Amino acid sequence: MRLAVVGNPGNRRVALFTAAVERAGLPAPEVHPWRDVLLAGTVPGPESTVRIDSPGEDAEVGRLLRELGSGGPVRAAEHGEITGSADAHAGLARALARIEAGGGHLLNRPEDILCMSDKPRCHARLAAAGVPVPAALPGPIRDYASLRSAMHDAGWSRVFVKPSHGSSASGVVALAAAGSRIAATTSVELSGGRLFNNLRVRRYAAEADVAAIVDGLGPDGLHVERWFPKAGLGDRVLDLRVVVIGGEPGHVVVRTSRSPMTNLHLGNARGDVAAVRAAAGEAAWSAAMQTCARAAACFPDTLQVGVDLMFRVGWRDHAVAEVNAFGDLLPGVLADGRDTYQAQVEALCSLSRGHHA
Ligand SMILES: Nc1ncnc2c1ncn2[C@@H]1O[C@H](COP(=O)(O)OP(=O)(O)OP(=O)(O)O)[C@@H](O)[C@H]1O
Ligand SMILES: [Mg+2]
């Protein structure tokens, strides 16, 4: 088996996957930088078993994706600036098509990656398979006015507004609204008419600010869900990131927060899995793990996915916030003594033994 990774060479996932491969006694994977895929069109090719990793966290790769998607030059984004996510997604589709055309055994199916990075599509796929998800407003919602009128029609006063092609809580707004009384919680910072991600989650109470944020995000597409009241422990709400590898939910991180956004890079804290499991009870816990497996089964040709699972206050019920194509970075979390990367290498070694048997 000749392993290859398409990724950003400085990325921690690439390093940890490489380490897991070497630890299994296999030759180190060939790394194909996204930059080269996008600039020179180099792709792994038919002899390779290919892990496609995140193109994120690299400003130049981000710009190249947006250019590929829009078909022309784009303005360089400033650090943290939220811009061009629809173009970046279109560019990713083209780049993945090139990789697919190059052949090889792809460990994550391009079509699945694209679905998972398109929140309305991912939500629709999960809902169609009977996986519990929060209710969503029918789209398209392109600005603040259409958001408020769709909320009014649905009779909802509390929603989560998410950029269709976002990740890491970028552009996510938790919104409670009644007439012109409004409270929005988000990591978006408004500055000079542009939108930036900020590591500090802030609250906006002025309708004009919230309207400016939603109007700024709208043109790239929005997915709006009813606010699901998350269960918590103590004074923190929580959700789970569950990595499902080869159909098995094994690695779990609890993400806890005093704000409605639990993402760990926002200064939130990991919680205690055993404490959550005890609070939920065995029946609710195993139902939740089954839901994660069913969510992953919506992407059957993809080796691993990261499912975000929310328990409802009271623990009787749960819903999937989304499924992530690049959600397996859970440093230090082991299942059966293996981290998420070792578990993937193990799964693909047993796959290839199966093929040759
Ligand atoms: N409908 C909802 N109701 C309540 N909370 C929600 C809802 N949808 C998402 N959240 C919360 O919002 C945060 C970000 O959500 P989500 O995972 O959908 O977006 P993301 O930007 O792709 O983040 P991630 O990097 O975690 O995948 C999480 O804390 C999640 O629990
Ligand atoms: Mg995500």
C-alpha cells in the first residue's frame, strides 16, 4: 500500500497521521501540498491510497481556492476576515475533481467532503436518512430581512444562523429575537463594514449591528436552524465531537461552554466524558452513539467523519448539529489505546488485508 496525503504540510493532522503510519511500520506517506495541487495540478495518482486532508488554515491556499471557484483573481483576505466561502467551496469542488480524475483509492470520497462542507445539503442528507437534526428554515435566506420574515413564518424566536460553507464556528450567530429586541452571540467582529473572526465571543443587542452581520454573511449562503436547547453540566452547556472510523464511534470529546458556542478554540474547555455519560444514562448515551454511527453511514465510502452531537436539556433526546469531513483532530484522546489517526491506519490495514484475502 502506497499512502499519500493531500494537505497543508504544516498542518497538525498531517503530522499526526504521518506519525501513525510510521508507527504501524509502513513507509511515510507522500505529502501532496494543497498549494501544488492548486498551482501545478500535481495529484497522487492511481497507485496511491489517498487521505484528503483539510485545505484550511493557510491563507494562500484559501486564496487559490477562491480564485479557482470564482474563475478570476480575488482580493487577499486579511487575517481572520470572513470572505468568499462560496467561492472557496466551488474551488474545492474543482480541486477534488482533479484529484479524483488522477485515480487511486480515496479514503474520503470527494462527493462526501463536498456534502459535509455544505451545511444545507448535509442537513438534508441526514434528515432524509432519519438522523435527528434540529429543524431548519427553508432556504434560501440571503439577508437579515428574509431571515426575520422566515423566523416569523415559522414562529421561531431563537435560531442558529450558520454560513453554509463555514467551519470552526466562523460566522455562526446564535440569535434570539422578539420584534426589535434582539440578542446575538457570535465570534464575528464587525470592523469597517467587513466581518472578522475573533477568538472572543461577543454579544450584540443593536439590531443594526446584527443586520449588518447577517447581510454581510448572506451572499455566501446561510443555513438557519432552530436553536436546540443543549444539555449541560454545572453552569456550562455542552456538545460532543464523536469521530466515527470505519463505522465505529470510538473517540469522543466533550466541549463545554458558558456561551452557546462550544468550539474549543474559542477558549472553551473539554469536559469529562464519563460525567456526561453518567448524567445522560446508559440508554441515552448508547442511543446517541448509534445516531453518530447512522450519521456516518450517510457517507459510506468515507473512512472517518466527525459528528457534532447535542443532547437536549433533560438528556432524553439528542440531535446532530453537523458532520465534519476534517473533524478528527482530537489530540490525546484514545480509544482502545489508539488515537484517531492510529485507529484509521489500523482500519485501513485490515481493509487492505481483506482485499488481498
Ligand atoms: N441548532 C443548534 N442549536 C444549538 N446549538 C447549535 C445548533 N447548531 C450548532 N450549534 C452549536 O454551534 C457551534 C458550532 O456549530 P457547528 O458545529 O454546526 O458549526 P461549525 O462552524 O462547523 O463548527 P465545528 O468546527 O465545531 O464543526 C457548536 O457549539 C454547536 O453546539
Ligand atoms: Mg464543522
